[in-house]
Amino acid sequence: MSGKVKITIIEPSEIVVTGLKRLIEQNVSFHVVKTFCSVHEYNTMPNGNPDIIIVNPLTTADDSSDLRSLLQASSNTAILAINYGPYDEEALRDYDGIIGIFNTHEQIEKKLSAAIKNTSDKETYDNSNELSTRECEILTAVAKGKTNKEIADEFNLSIHTVISHRKNISHKLGINSIAGLTIYAVMNKLLDVEDF
Amino acid sequence: MNRIHTFTAKTKMAEIITDYSLLTIIDRLNIKLGFGEASIDEICRRHNLSTDLFLMICRVYAIDGFSPEIGNLTNSDIPKLIGYLQRTHKYWIESFFPNLHTNIHTMLESCDERSAKILNKFYDDYDDEVQKHLDYEENTVFPYINSLVSGNKGNKFRIKDFEENHSNIEEKLHDLKNIVIKYLPENASQQSRINVLNEIFKIENDLNKHSIIENKILIPLVSKYE
């Protein structure tokens, strides 16, 4: 990425937009190119081709379509939430980061930098809902207590691929712990109760 | 946005009790209801509690994403803070978790044997994990801090060790919540499921705020004093 990082803000409050812009631009490598007060306005005007979109989730709430397609953003654009509404982190997990209303400019800077880094070398999440056959196999192995290394050997995959599958599984199911994944596996008859 | 942003030492104590969690804090700080028109400052003085500490704890609970800074707090606030954390633990161990356990048990009575068996085991393991987590704080961390406050600096333990060993007891609850919402078969009793979920929502918030208080207030305060 060369030159300044281009940022677009979608936020209905002028106070918040002005404050956010000022905090962000304390770091000279960030430049707020455009600001909009609604997603509708953003979609009907030239958007400045941003590297990062910071959007208030309240402005996207009426729309049921996927965040990225709503904002017509490619997978190289990071989308962060500016959150001072009734949303917890879980509700905002589709965003690449969350800026809170009490964040300092150092915290904001860190989150922006992390979001750019993540989108440039991101493993894209598979957003289909059901587990694939491979994912079911890996889930079963995880539930049986196998390590990433053992799973990689068994299925002839790199450890990196196994980790990426595990992330996708947890993302789809909303279950992170091995104990929790085991329950899912048993309930869905991927594993027998006697197996553990 | 919650009104608590604008509260100061001069605000009436009665005005601060705006929701369930703030009521809980009052109780955990051993402050008795019946404030009359007394200000926060007056009530805190009566209880020998610093107003700064009191308001900080209230803000952690009332404002999501609030990150406290120890600022004016001093080591004389440490014993009150420990007392607060211990009463919270006591409530969890003696009341909250046994109650959740009963509710889970009732919920599983309406489930097939297979699901009931593994979920019971999951919860029992989680219960042990919570017990260990709290035992470590009660038997190792708090006694260390208490001895430090009473002038004993010869201990090998450092608060940094606590910071490094501070395990996460929220992950499995989060998983349990999703399992009850998404994967428990439809024939499980709806009402008992909702009871369990309500309890989990309540404790998730409490655990989250509690760890903010430990990580952002207790640990910095003690390490300043070490």
C-alpha cells in the first residue's frame, strides 16, 4: 500500500465525525477522504475508493444484506464499526474491528493499522452456513482430542490449513472450546458418546 | 447513553440505582439501602469507602467499553476492592452457579439421554474450572495482596504472576449459550431453556465487568504498590 491510507466515514452525528476525523488524522499516514451521514448517501455518491470504511452499525441496521455487499466493498477494504449504540462485540463480529467511543487516538490508530494488516493477508471466511465434509472430519478429530499436528498428518494437510479450517468451524458454529465442539459432534452424531 | 456519565460525588446516592447491576454493586460493597437524600460522597464516607473507587466500579458496570484508569486511587482503596471482589465470588459460588446448575438440570430432564449426558458432563467440568479459577484468587492472589498491604514485602509472588495466569472462564459459557440456542433439539422444554439463557446473559455481563475490575483496577493498583 503506497501513500496515505484512505479512510471513509459513514456516521450520522457531525460531532462524532469531526472528532473521529481529527483523532485519526493526528497520524499523518491516515487521511479521511470522504464522510457520509448514511449508507444511502455513501452508495449514491463517489466514495473515494477507501482502504478503510468506518461505519456506525446503526446506519446499516435496516438492511439485511451482507455488510460487504451493502457497502460495495471488495475484500481488500477493511470495514470497522464506530460503536456507541446498543451493540456488543458479538453483534459486530462481521466487522474487521470496532472503535469505541472511549478509545484514545493511540487505540484507534492501533485498530486501524491492525485492520489494514488483516485484510491484506486475510484468510477469507467461508460464509456458507453448513459445515463441509472436510470440516466435519476435522471437527470429529478435534473432538477426539487430536492435536493440529496429528490432524494435519492424518489428512495430509499443512498445519496452517488445519488452523484455518478450525477457525471456520468455530466461526460457523459459534463454539470455540474443544469441550463445546465435542458436544456439537455428539449431538450431531459425528461422534459416539462412548468415544469420549 | 446512561446518565452515569454526569454523576459526581455530589449526586444523590438514590439516583445512581438505575438498574439491576448497580443495585448489585451497592450490595457487594455492603452499602445498606435507605439512603434518604444523602449524596454519594456522604454515603461513601459513612462506609469508609473512597468515592473515586465507588464511581469507578459503577461506571465499569454502567458504561459498556469503559476502560477505567486508576488515577487518584491509592493503596488504601485495595482492602475495599478485595472485599468487593470476595463478596462477588461468594455470591457466584453460593448462589448463582448452584442456581444455574439446577436450571440446567431441569432443562436436560426434557432432553434425550444422549444430549443430557454430555451436557451434564460439560457443565460439571465447567463448574470445576470456575471453582479452580476462584480458588486461585481466594487462596493465592488475595492473601498475597493482603499481606503486601499490611507491610510484608518479602513475598516471592508478584501480581504479574496473576496477570499471566488469569484464565478465561467466559469461553465455555459462550459456547454453552450457543449450544442451548442453536443445537439443543426442539423438544427440550422452551421455558427451561429460556431460564438457562437468562442466567447465562446475566453472568456473562457480570464476569466481563468483574475481569475489567481485576485487570484494569486491581492489577495496576497493586503493581504500583509492589
